[in-house]
Amino acid sequence: MIIPREFYERDTLTVARELLGQILVRETDEGIVRGSIVETEGYLGLRDDAAHSYKGKSDRVRVQYGPAGAAYIYMIYGMYHCLNITTGPEGVPEVVLIRALEPVSGIGLMAKRRGTEKLPQLCSGPGKLCRAMAVDKALYGADLCSDGPLRLEYGKTPAETAASKRIGIDYAALCRDKLWRFTIAGNQYVSVRR
């Protein structure tokens, strides 16, 4: 069952934690791949100096000002895509970054796209999961609440979650120490173990 928009219209940090265990689905001509979300990070827009929207509206972050439940996709290091989901009320530019997945189905296709057979390495990072799931800028703004090529379905609520500092945001003097990274406790598929 596809997760409805109301799920994403809530507090961003609540959504970030409750996305753990939900299933990201990507459908292409090659086939369907699914992964269970095991790691997320919340980015609180105008209140968060690590957020792309911290300095206000720009063409890059335009989708963040629209309805919740949309894909905000950007590229890092000129080669890796990152998938975020818009959250909160319309007009408030907040997102949740999907940092890692546990592969569920379509694993052979994921391995082919990633060029590795090592299961824990297929989706253990935002760039890795986007490559494994064939997520790129062509999906910018995609409605994840519809039966489209990229969507989220209900999975299993994890027994235990953990909160820690976000990864790679040492430049963000105001918010770098916030515990806005969420993981399924003890999961082997997370990107960084702390």
C-alpha cells in the first residue's frame, strides 16, 4: 500500500524517524527494485544551516516549497545523486534525505547497476542507493504518493531506532551537532556505523 501524503505533511524529524522500515520502490523498463529504508537524515530548511534551502528560495530547491511527498534530487561531487523527500506544510522547505536501504527485491538488477555482488554495499549510502535504484534528476519533483515509477510503500516498523549526528556537514556551525540522523539500531546496511 502506497504511503499517503498526510504521512509526509507532519513534523520533519518525526517523518525522518518513521520512514525507517518503509519500502522505497523504483519501477523501470529493466524491472522493479525495492529496498527497506534503514537510515535517514532530517533537514529543517530555514532553521538549519546544513539545508540547501537555508538561504531561501532558488530554482534548485523549488520543489521543497510545494506539497509534501515529492522527490528532491540533487547531485554531489558531480557524479552521485541523492534522494530526499519533501515534508511538512506546503511553503516550508524541509526534507528527509534517504541515506541507506536494505535491499528487498530486484537485488540482481541492483548489483548489475552498482557493479558489485556485496549485498551490504549495494545501497549503503545516498549515492549508492540512487545508482542501485536508478534514481536521477529525471525524477526531480516526482510524486512519491502516487502509483508512479518512484514511490514509497508501507513496510515494517523497526523494533528499535537510534539518533545521531548527520554525516558530512561539519561546515554547518549552528546545526552540525543536532541528532537528526536516524537509523535502525544495529542494522548492517547503514552507511556509517557510530
